[in-house]
Amino acid sequence: MSILGLKKKQPKTFKVKVITMDAEMEFSCEVKWKGKDLFDLVCRTVGLRETWFFGLRYTVKDTYAWLKQEKRVLDQEVPKDSPITFHFLAKFFPEKVEEELVQEITQHLFFLQVKKQILDEEIFCSPEASVLLASYAVQAKYGDYDPNFHKPGFLAQDELLPKRVLMQYQMTADMWEEKITAWYAEHRGIARDEAEMEYLKIAQDLEMYGVSYFAITQNKRDTDLLLGVDAQGLHIYNPNSKLNPNKSFPWSGIRNISYSEKEFTIKPLDKKKDVFKFYSSQLRVNKLILQLCIGNHDLFMRRRKVDSIEVQQMKAQAKEEKARKKMERQILAREKQMREEAERAKEDMERRLFQLQDEARLANDALLRSEETADLLAEKAQIAEEEAKLLAHKAAEAEQDRQRLEVTAMKTKEEKRLMEQKMREAEQLAVKLVEQSERRLKEADHLKQDLTEAKDAERRAKQKLLEITKTTYPLIAAYSAPPAPPAPPEAADVAYDSAPSRLDFKDSDMKRLSMEIERERLEYMEKSKHLQDQLKELKTEIESLKLEEQQQQAGVYSLRNEARGYVQEPAYAPHSNRNSAYMSQMGYFEEV
């Protein structure tokens, strides 16, 4: 076996990792590939046609370098790592982004790179411009502002402002978000590519935009300076001020640029001006400066020439694409507006439908309540009608009772008048009876007195007769013989003879008087008994009339109260006052 066969076989490919601003890609490259092969592969993968702005940058020791396209990849000072890492970045910047950047992908990559440089403070930006740029970045990321979707705090996870700006003012994150959102709300209707272009148009006016800085020293004074390379030319700065250059060399005024080891020479076009020389710390830096100067100068000259056919086609396609997208956006915006109007109309219709449903429900409820109220009112009307009929019936009955009571009252008044007349007659009769009784009593007293006198006379006559009988007992026989013709009496004899006849007269009168007195007494007792019976009947009739009048009066009050709808206790005080006269008269009759 030969010695060559023992050697380890060399690999034919190597791994490459390419990091763009928004993606990472890995490729398997052949050993013989040049830098242009890898660059074209990356551009095809990304879809980039404006390749002259970009390059593949890698890190070497303490600085960076750009991959050369005419040399093989592995022959350059690339890292020996596997995979080899490259950054796909913009190497040259346009003077006017709106005119030079044709493709949308080119514009997007520039936007991402410039935004990162501003946030990393590689490009100085004032706080006001930072807030405005942040609003365009938010518009490019989130689209149109929607207060219903973009609630406070939706930018909390986004890095939008440089730390220097955040530290410069004593403001909270919510306050910064409020300021950004205020600008963001004004960008409504701007598409993503338009928002990115507006961002770049503002950024290209910044002093440090597109400038690559290198530390240099001047040959005579040996002072530290900064060399700035951009699309306009070369600029010399003080180390502490990267905004305002001390000296500038535009590309149109430079005749030649060369370097020899660490010395770098700038020859102006005007031969009267001095040649500017400076020194860099490393030869690699001089090569990088020269590479950037050549590239920027070529682009500077290219911009002032007629565009190539490829660029013209690209611009035409881009113009057509922009017109098509603009039309699509207009159509989309119109459709969106129509959809929003339709949604608003739908919401209005739904709201109107809900309102009509609510109104219908309320109307239905009102109808149900009206029906219930109507039923209740009908029931109340029926009840009221029945009550009215009942009240009418009661009123008729009350009217009848009133008429009956009026008739009864009239009858009662008539009876009362008759009764009063009877009472007056009874009083008169009683007075007459009393007078007659007094007269009878007086006559009885006279008769008793006469009877007493008669009895006294009889007693005296009997005593006298007894005395006569005792003295004249012998003469009884003579008296028993036939009497002789009476002789003319003398005064004494006449008195003597008249005594028996007077005695007989007195006895018959006494009997007759006694019988008459007895008869008068019986008549008086009968009359008294008859008068007492009349008084009792009168008392009973008065009581019944009084009770009937009270009942009639109570009935009248109750009927009136029923007709009025309330009940009230009757008052009988006036009636009692009227009956007090009857009671006094009855007491008088009872005494009689």
C-alpha cells in the first residue's frame, strides 16, 4: 500500500451558517467554492436581486472583515469553526433609499439592520426621532392600530427605544408606550413596506447613518482621529464627536486613494489642495478601508449613470408590483371598509334587532299587563256593576223603606197626635176624675159626718127611748089597747110623739144613704179600675210606639249608611228627649 493511500482523505464539503437579520440558514459548500458562489446561494435563498448593497461579514480576531467574492472561501481568513458563521448584512448604503431600493426584501433587510443599529446606539438618534421611528416600527409589525385589540401593555415585550433615550428621561415604560401609541394611531392605513420605507427615510437623515468608523492617527501630530466612510465620501472626526466631521472628502473630489502597509493616502482632485495621509493600526484595517472606499465610489459613480437593463427591469417590475400591491391594498382597504361598514351595519342591525326585541318584549309585557289590567278592570267593572245594581236595589229598598218610614212616620205622627190628644183627654179625664173624686171624698166626708151625727142622734134617741120605756112600762097595756082618738097635742106631747117617726125616718135615710154610698163607692172603684186599665193600655201602647219609632229610626239610619257605603251608630238622644215628656206623663198617670 502506498504512502498516499495511508493519508486521510480530505472532505469535499464544509458547513456554513449564514445569519440574516430575520433568519438563520445552514449550507453545505464545496471546498472549491469561491466567496461569490456562497454569496449567490444566499441571495437566491433569500430572494434578493439587489446584491450590490450586501456582503457576508465574519469576525477575525478583534475586528471584522467582508468575504471576498473572487477568492475561495477556505483560502480567506475565515474562522476554522464548523459550521463557519457569516452575517449577511448591508455593506453599502444608498444615498436616497426611496429611489435606490427597488425590492421589498432589500428594503426590509435595510430596515431591520438600521433599526438594530439605532437600538444598539451605533447610530445616534434624538428622543423625538426615536419615538417617531418606534411608531413606524410598530406600524410595520402590528398593522393598523385597533384600540379593542391593542390594549395598554401590548408593547411591553418589544424593544423600540435606545437605552440612552430611556435613561435620559424619568419616564416609565407605560408613559413611553403612551407616546409611541399616540404616533402609532396616526399611521392608520400605511402598509408594512410603506412603514419601513418611512422609517428608512427618517433614518437616512441621521448624521451617523451608513457611516463605517475606523480609528486612525495623523502622521505629523500623531493625534487620534476617526475616519468615516459612507456613500457621500470620506470624513475625518474627532474621537469624541462622531456627528460633525472636521474635514470631508466627497467622492467627486477625490482623485486617488492608496495605501502602503499602514499608511493611507487620499489625493484630492484639486491639485492645489494638500494630500491627506493617515495611519491605521493594522494592515487588515487598511485593506478593509480601501475595500469600502472602492465599493462606495463605484456605487457613487453608478448612481450618476443610466441604470442598466437589469436595474431598469427590476425597477419596472418593482413599480408594477408596487402598483399591483397598491391596488390590492386599495381593494383590500375598500373591502375592509365595506366589511367594517357591513359589520357596523350588522352591529347596528343586531343592536336594532335587540332593541326591537326588547321593545317587543316590553310591548308584550305591556300587552300582557294591559290584558291583565283589562281583565281586572272588567272584573272590577262587573263587580262595580253588580255593586251598582246592589246599591240601586238597596237604594230602591231604602227609598221604599224611606217612603214606608215616611208613611209610618206620618202614621206615627198622626198616632202620636191622636195619642197626645188621648193623653190630653186622659189628663182632662183624670183631672175631672180627681176633681170628682175630691168632690166625692168631700161628699163622703159630709155623708160620714152626717152618718156620725145620725148615729149619735140614733144613739141618743135609743137612750131616750130606753129611758122613756123604763118610765112608761106600766102604760104598755094602755098603749096596747086600741088607741083613742088623738087629742090635740101639746108641745111636749108633740115632741114626744114625733121622736119615733123621726127615728124611723133616720133609719130609712141611713140605709138609703149607706146603699147610695156603697153604690157610689162601687161605681168609683169600677171607674178607677177602668181608668187604671185605660192607663195601662195607654202605657203599653206608648211603649210599643216608642219601641217601633226607635226601630224605624234605626232602620232609616242603617239604610242611609248602607247607601253611603259606611255604618254609623245611630243617635237616639233627641228621641229620648222627646220621649221624656211621655215618661213624665206616664209617671203622672201612674200616680193617679
